[in-house]
Amino acid sequence: MLAKLADALPTGQAFLYEPKWDGFRAIVFRGGSDVFIQSRDLRPLDRYFPELRAALLASLPDACVVDGEIVIVTSDGLDFDALQLRLHPADSRVAKLAQETPAAFVAFDLIAIEGRDLRAVPQGERRILLERVLANTKPPIYLTPMTRDPALALEWLSRFEGAGLDGVIAKPEQGTYEPGKRAMFKIKHARTADCVVGGFRWHKAGKEERVGSLLLGLYDDRGHLQHVGVTSAFTMTMRKALAAELAPLRERALEGHPWREWADAQSSMTSRMPGAQSRWSAGKDLSWEPLRVERVCEVKYDHLQGQRFRHAAVFLRWRPDKSPKDCRYDQLEVTTPYELEKVFGAARSSP
């Protein structure tokens, strides 16, 4: 079951409000002496998180199916980059990371119990059953906090961000579990930033004709232009217009370009650069076209993870009144740190 983006916390009917976890969505099947962990796109995740097997066997009853999120908890909050490192082909590497940065599983829905399919059961009743199932659970298995109070959910929206959470999910209390449908609502943090446009990628449906995404940059305290993410939500008409509009900036773009070294395919394989491959992008064409560093655009983003936007930013407008050198990290809002233990503690104290 999925969620659709909402600008504000929905009200008008009974909702269950929960933190939105920033990890790998996973469904856990527990049967007999076996556990199977499956990703949202039906891929097995067991081999990447071997440390969860024993904990799930101990925490979950036989013949149940639980929906939740795999996360890695650090002293600085959730670490999505550490999760991505787990998708490694070598078992020895996975085992080493499992020791160094062990994962946790946060449960937020119960799909089956004692062999009974619960998908037609209202969300509120499934939550009660889930609380019973996980009443005595211990880390690294957690029950997500939940409240029916919109005011408290709004407080969570700002307070929990410092622990690396991604917003708030609103679930209709009488809603059933509808696989593949966006029957829930997600409310995420939204902010704006002025970013340098340092390059772009062609759209897969029109190389040399349509722009696929713009590569965004911000200057750090040392004056280095860091690649912070992309913006790509354009109509096909705008993609074609962008190709024509940006054409003049392609001329002599690599001369003195701050990302010039990234044009070297060999170096791009060892650093987080615009052309770098990751295990999530295997098989995709991530080649990029440099632009002279002259254009600035305003984008909407949800939050920063490390030095990059966690998700693709939304293009808002060009900013011809802004100088590229003014596009710095210090314009971004700083999130107050918040301990994850306090987030999990809210599960025991929320109404």
C-alpha cells in the first residue's frame, strides 16, 4: 500500500498519524522457523540484512505478515547512505557492515496473523492487533509511534525531522489494506533553495532534443561547488524548450568548470558525482552535459542528507537576479538534532 503527497495534514475524518521513516520499505513473512524479507518491488532483502533474521524470528509469531521499514540508526539519526552500502554482491562485505552498522526493522502494519488475511480489516483494528503482536518486542525490532491527535502529528512533523525522519503518514482509520493503491497520505517537509545549474542529463525519449534533469550545485565554506541533487519534473514541452534555452551555455562549458574532473569516467566511478553509478542506478545512462556556471534556479526540496538533497527537488523558477556565488549551503535551514530513542518512546506515550 502506498501514499500520495499532501500539502497539509488531512483532517475531516478519523486518521492514524505515524512518522514517515526514511529507509527501505519491506514486508516480512514469518512462517515456522523461516523468515523472508521482501522489498516493495518484490526483491528479496534477506541476504543484505542477515542480522535481522534471529530478531524477527524471536519477535514475530508464526504465520504472520508484517509491513514496515528497514532503517539504520546512528547517533546522528537515520543513515540512508549506510543502507545503500548494504546492497553489495559480496557476502563478506555485507557481514562486515552488519557488524559495524546493524539495521533495525520498524513495523507499522499487520497484513496477516495466524494465517488469517487482514487486508480487509480496518486500519484501526490492524493497529490494535499489531500492538498486541509487538507488545514485548525488543530492539532491533520496533513498533512505530502512532497518534490520533492532529496537533501532536504536526508537532512530530517538525520535531522528529532532527532524527532523520521524512515527514508524517496519515492513514484513514477505517481504511483497508489496498496493495498498489495510494490510499494513505504523506506530508513531507518542504523548503526552497537557490541552486547553481552546473549541467544536465538528456531525457531517455529524446537525446539532443529534450532535457531530462538539471544537475544542481551549492557552494560550501571552502568555495567548492558541490553536487547536491537534481530536478527533473518537467513537461515534455518544457524539456524541449530547456534544450534550446541551455544550448548556448554548453559552448566551452568545461573550460574552468568546477566539475571538470567528473567528465573523466574513471574518477566518476569512485566518487559521488553527477555521472557516478550506484546500485540503485545500475543499467541507467547517467552521462551528463556540462553547462557554464551562470544560471541559478529556485527549487523546492524536503530535506538534506549529508551534503545532498535526499530526494529529487522540484523546479520552481529561474532566478536571473541571483549570482551563482550566492548559492551557498548557509542559506539552508538547519534542523535541530533529535534523539531516535525519543521517537521510539513516543510509541508508548502517544494517544
